[in-house]
Amino acid sequence: MSESFTRVELLRRGAATGLFLTIPTSLLAACGGDGIEGEGGTTAASTQVSRELKDQLTISNWPLYIDIDEDTKERPTLQQFTEETGVRVRYIEDVNDNDEWFGKNRAALAGGNAIDRDITVLTDWMAGRMVRLNYVQELDKSAIPNASNLVESLRSPSFDPSRDFSMPWQSGLTGIGYDVERAGEITSIGQLLDDPKLKGKVTFLSEMPDTMGLVMQLDGADPSTVDEAAFQKAIDRLQAGVDSGQIRQFTGNDYSGLLANGDVWACAAWSGDMVQLQLDNPNLRFVIPDEGGMIWTDNMLIPTGGDVFTASTFMNFVYDPAVAAQIAAYVNYICPVIGAKEEAAKIDAELAENPLIFPDDETLSKVKIFDAEAADNEDLKSKFQAVVGA
């Protein structure tokens, strides 16, 4: 995948073709800017929190990432928030790519200036960069009692172990997608790399955290705290797969078409794509590898200058299980809120039973969040790109 795109943008472009309820499924990218490490901004410790709600809350989010009334084109969740709090919501769908968003706002943030946003939604690795550079403010946790509804598996990411600066918006899984008629049952990433029956019929993802997270776990390594020796071992495994012809190519979400038409039999895949593809082909499967899978998340952050109390109040609102279920019923991502599944069943019983939208605790215990600093490490990205481009 080109460094100028992330999975969220690509999948949303795919959604425009009407793959699944006209709604997409989201992304990670392994893209970083130059000269970022030494930048600084305002520190979280200097944040002064007013306990009064603003008249208006400004949210910056990805396209097609909240419920919409298709008749009125209004957003019911935002309308309800306004009715309950009196706060008008200015909702802007201007996050098309993590790096693009960062590039547009970097100068202001580096100077400690506000960017006219109270909340912005960014992917794990970019959220980690924002925290590391002090471009975000601490949440007002006293205004977010519903934070206790956050699912256990997302409570302590490496970039924000106490969730002082971020709250998950929606998530997705990375595992194995396969055609059971052609490939038989697949349970391990090792099969994709070594099974001669699959030679030339395998793809991996061009986004480093997804592919490397899966392959590293094959040898028992923990991708949430990347060790360079384990990373190199996984790189060598991938290179061997390329050199032998086992791996056909590295892809963005375009693997979905290859899998659907039989050119690919097994691949590293995103859960949201598989939700869509299974509607048309019941022979397609998605599984978390025996060794473990990956989970990625888009996170709500309060950038420098944003109103902390109003933003935190909104985060609390969307962590109400009934509200979270309303959002999940439309966007069909993994909902991070405990209790939302039961509420979703009142809206759509079939939706609530979909394990790719509401994965159970056992599934969530098998997935890892990729080390955010490693995902933004230029040396590691270069090693990966050397294999992807081989």
C-alpha cells in the first residue's frame, strides 16, 4: 500500500461500491513523517479544565463512521447528545489518512496552538505519536464514569497504558481469511507460509503492524512490545515466503477481490472485509490464528486547545451501551463498549450475534495491539518495505 493511504481510507473507498450496507471497515498504516522525534508541544500537566460545557463541540472523524438517518441525512447519536446536554455538535469528516491529518495540523500543534477541534479520531500508532509529542490533553476522567464499560482487551495499550489521553472509538481484527472449499481448514499463519498446497495462493498485508504482528506471534513473540531480534526473525520468515513463491503479493484491502474470485485461497485479512465478503460467499472464513491475532483501534483524543470537559462528556455519552449499540448497528465495526451487544440485540438480533462485530472474551484474549512506537519506527518500517517491495 502507498504510504499516503491507510486501511480506513481504502476500505471506505471500497464501501462506496456497496459491499456491505454501504458501510466500510477501518485501518492501520505504518507511515511516519521525518524529523518528528524532537518536536514538542503543550504538556498535559498544563491543561486547565473548565467544568462548564461549551455551546459547541467540534469533532474531527473519518468518513462514514457514525450513524446516519438515510432519509433525513441527520446523525441520530449527535442529535441525542445535543438534546441531552444542549451542546451543538460540529461534526467534520476530515480524517482521510493519519499522516495527512498530522501534516495539516503539525505546525499548529508543535507551536502549542489550538486547531479548532475538541475531539479527533486517530489510529493507534498515530495516537501514540500524538501522546508522545504532548499534542493532546488528559481526559477529565471524572466526566467519564462510563469508561468502566471499556472492554478489558483495550484498557492498557502501550502508547497510553492508563487511558489517560484516549478512548477507543471503534476497532477491528486482523487474522486469516480463507476459502474453505479450496484451502481446507486453516488455523495457523504457519500454513500460509509453509503449506505447499497454498504456494502462490497466499497474500499478506502491506501494513506493517498487521503482517508483522501475525508473523511475530508464530514464534511466540509479543508484538505489543516489539523486540528487534524477534522482528528480524519474522522478517526473515516473510522474505523466505517471497523468495520461494509461497507469497503471491502484499496488498491493501484489494486482497478481498482476489479471495472472492479464487485467485487467492488464504490471506492475512481484516475482519470487516470478511463480514462483507461472507454475505456473497459462505465458503469464506475468518479465523484468529492459533498463535494469536491483532486488534487495531481508532481512538478519540483531545488535541491541544480542545475543551476537555465537553469532549470528555461526549466520550461518556457514547460509552453508554445503548448509544454505542446505535452506532455499531450502523457502522458494523467492533464495538468497544461492554453491554452494547445486549442493546444491539434489541435493534437487530442477527447483528448482535456476529462475532466479527461483537467478538467474545475468548476471541479478544487472543489478540494483541501492535507496539505504537515500533509501528512509527523508520528503521523497522524500512526493513519491512524491503520485503514488501522484493
